Amino acid sequence: MQDKTLSELSSGLQSGDFSSVELTRHYLDRIKQFDADLNSYITVTEKLALQEAEEADRRRQTGESSPLLGIPIAHKDIFCSEGVRTSCGSRMLDNFIAPYDATVVEKLKAAGVVMLGKTNLDEFAMGSSNETSWYGPVKNPWDTQRVPGGSSGGSAAAVAAGLCAAATGTDTGGSIRQPAALCNLTGLKPTYGRVSRWGMIAYASSLDQGGPLARCAEDVAMLLQAMAGFDERDSTSAEQAVPDYLATLNNDLDGVKIGIPKEYFGDGLNPEVKQAIQQALSEYTRLGAETVEISLPNTGLAVSTYYVLAPAEASANLSRYDGVRYGYRCEHPVDLEDLYKRTRGEGFGAEVKRRIMIGTYVLSAGYYDAYYLKAQRIRHLIADDFNKAFEQVDVIAGPVNPTTAFKLGEKTDDPVQMYLGDVYTLPINLAGLPAIAHPAGFDSNGLPIGMQLIGNYWSEPTLLNLVHRYQQQTDWHWRSPDSGQN
Amino acid sequence: MSLDSEEVRKIAHLARLAVSDDEVNGYVDDLSSILGLVEKMNAADVEGISPMAHPLNMSQRLRSDVVIESNQVEQLLANAPASEKQLFLVPKVIE
């Protein structure tokens, strides 16, 4: 059952082949059987899930048949889920029971999904390998000695191993796309402002965006349909109408221009990954698209710019964790300063503290102009590169990660090594554009290779259309890892 | 750009993060390394380029000044490490 698309599952539920309760039990059993090896879930909400499944079956009896009704999914543990622990992968929130549902959770609940649990992630979404979680690293189902990518590594591993039908994630610098690519999934980072950030624990407010991870573009489209939309409660939410993402999935690709940035296919890219992407591009041209060489000249500045802006915003967002109103508190604080310092010193992990400190430094008196303000101006240059490119092309193609999944512990000694791996995904967040990662083949070790398509603002329909058509001609996305398969 | 341990302690204080004597050197190395990466920005020519704070160039949306929240005191106190009489308890602040 875990190899079916969401619409196949929906049909099965509608024709009574199985009930939502049976489907939910199926996934709960698989979690019990396989997740000890993967560590993809932080909290499994078994009782709640079965209650929600019963409710979905009941709703179906009364004649309701919405596409996501009764479908079991998982939420990245960064989305507040009422009455359920929301840890953000951190000791700081290990004891935090969210008093409300995030908009994303609320909207998917209204669409009728069943929540199986909360998935593991890099602490406070800071990481590219899911190795910084307080709850331990997540393993890649394709090779459990390797990382699944991050920060939405738990969501990716769970979907890839068939421990949920689909999952939500967030992407600030690549955190949906990188794990999707390393785990053979399709993952979309929507245009900034497309999906509400209300109830989504903040890392970098001008970069964060929630989005879906699933086995194929059609599934991603179904989830996005439910997740997207203006939300009054999020002051950065865009008042932009939500199109019917499924209606245009099968459009012809004739005349679609795909830009190939020369800066993305240089030395830093693994040759097997490069080859797979080039083959995928041939497939796209066979489908009617046309490739155009372009340049994104400021690509080389993206990593440094991001690692000034994101930590700066994080240092502000994480200042709320003070041991006073919720979350971790150190023992026997002697005064207020001790309370703050030891709560935060003990509650946060090393990577989070590094980023808070970098952020604090670049915002501090005397350094603000040279670092933070300058980074914001470079951000403008990077966004302008894309704007210029979109005058010539409809979408831009590129790699997601420089290599396939690396081994656990391989990059944890040197933070900068880890950061450099984000070069292809960061610029997109800086510009606020939508981008979709999808499977494009496997390397000689049998590890998944992903690629991404980057679109202009609000062009999610185009991105989903392109990938859907590609996935009708290829079957990479249907392969499953041996581990976690029955 | 290299930081020294004095600066690391200053930053840690601003960020209200406890950093032990053992940990300081680790942070000196890591933060200096990250700032080294960031140095690449120095070469960029940003003459005449305005800062971009927001991808969509939005300005803060306003709403009517009416109360829309309901009283959820008990719910919100439920996560408090220490509370009494609907107040959050902290170590003494004023002498």
C-alpha cells in the first residue's frame, strides 16, 4: 500500500478497498517495524491517528470525498500541533506541548488527513544532514550509514521508507529539496509567502517556507493545494490566489525554455550527478522543452550571504527561548542572567549556538553595515540575476546537492564544509523563488540523484507540470530502498 | 577574519549563552572559520544597490485595532517551568 500514489490511495478509500483505519494501522505497523533503524519520527501519535482515521471514515460515510480525506501523513516537528509535543528537534522544546495548530496543520486537518506523528529534523531546522537533532541523527533508508539530507531528513526518510504516504517539511536554505534529492523523492519549496508560516517555528523569517515531500509531482500538487493560501495571521503571507495545481499537470511542454546556468555545472559537481542531470534534460527536450545557456553571475556569493542573513535572523528569532514561559529551564538558576545563559547554553545544541553567535556578531554595533546590510544588498544582486534570467527562460534547471548522500559524520567536524554543500539551493531562498527537486537517477552505489527546477514567482503550476510530464516518461521516482520494504 | 576569545565571550554575553572555558577555543575556531567564509562578500561591488529585506518587497500589512484573541491563560501557562497565581516565576530580578 505504501507504493501507491495519493490519488490511488484516495480511490481505494473511496471504493472501499480499505478503510482509513486499516491504512493508518498499516503505516503504524511499518513504523514499529522499521523506524528503530531510521529514527525518522520523534513522536508517533498512534491513538490520535486512529481517532482521526475513524473520523475520516465517518466523514466518508456521510458523502465527503475530498482528495486527501483519510490519507496518513507526517508533519515535520517544526509545525505546532495542538496537544502534541512540538520539539523542533531540540532539548529546548522537548517538553513543549503546542497549545495550537499551525495553519499548515489546520488546513491539512480540514482536508481530512490523518497525522501519524512528528518527524525528526536538524535542531531548529539548522543543518543539511539531519545530524544535529537532540533526538539523534536520521538514517537514509537507501543506506543507513548515510545521511538523508536536512533539515527535513525525518520527513524524507519516512516517505522514502513507506512510513507515511507523504509529509510536510520546511525549506530555508534547501531543507526540503536536499533531503528529497538524497532520498529519491519529489519536494517543493513554494514561492515565499505562498504557504503560511503561522505556527511554523521560525528559523529565518525572510527565508523560511513550508512545503510538501512525496513520491511524485501529482502527490506534491495535491498537498500544495491544501497547504497554500493567504493567512491573515501571517503578516508575510501573500494575497495571491491559489490556482488549481492538478488542472495543468498534463499541459504540453512545447516551447518551454529551460535555462542552464553555467555556474551550476562547474567543478564542484560530482560527475555522475552531472551526467544524470544532463540525461534528464535530454528527456525534457524530448518532451518538447528547449534548453538555453544562461548565467547567474553572483552565484558564488550566495553561501556567504546566506550565512550572514540566516544566522542574523535566527539570533533574533531564538531570543524568545529564555526558560521563562515555556520549554527547557536550567536547574537552580541563581539570578535572571544565570537563568538565561544556562537555559540557552544547555538547551541549545552546538550548531544552533554557532549560528546564534554568528548572527549576534554580524548584527552588533560596528559590524551591522559591513556584514548584515552588505549581505542584504548582495541578496538584491542575486535576486536580480534570476529576474534577468526569467526574461529569457521559463524555468532554470540545476543540481540540488553536489554529491549523492554522504556518510554520517563525514562533514560534522567542519561546519564550513557542510555549508558549502548548500551552494545550489541557497540562492533560491534568498530570492524567494519556488523550486522543485525530483529524482533523476542513481549513482554507481545505487544512491539517488536528484535535480531541481527553479521557477519565477508563483510559477508552481509550471514546475509541477514539467516534473509530472517527466515522471510519466521515467520511473526513478517509483524505486524503493530495500530497507523498509516488505 | 579571526576572532579572539575575548570577543567570543562578548558575543556569548550579548546572546545570553553560557560558554565555559573549555568551549571558548572551539567557538573561536568555528566562528573564525565561518567568518572566513563570509569574507567572500567583501569583493562584491554593491554601489547603488538597495538592501533587500523581503523577497516580495512587501510592506507590513496592518489590521484593525480590535481584539481577536480569546483568554487562554490556563492553556498558555501549561508549558511554564514555574508559575503561581497566573504569573510566571523567575529568580529575583530586583534587589
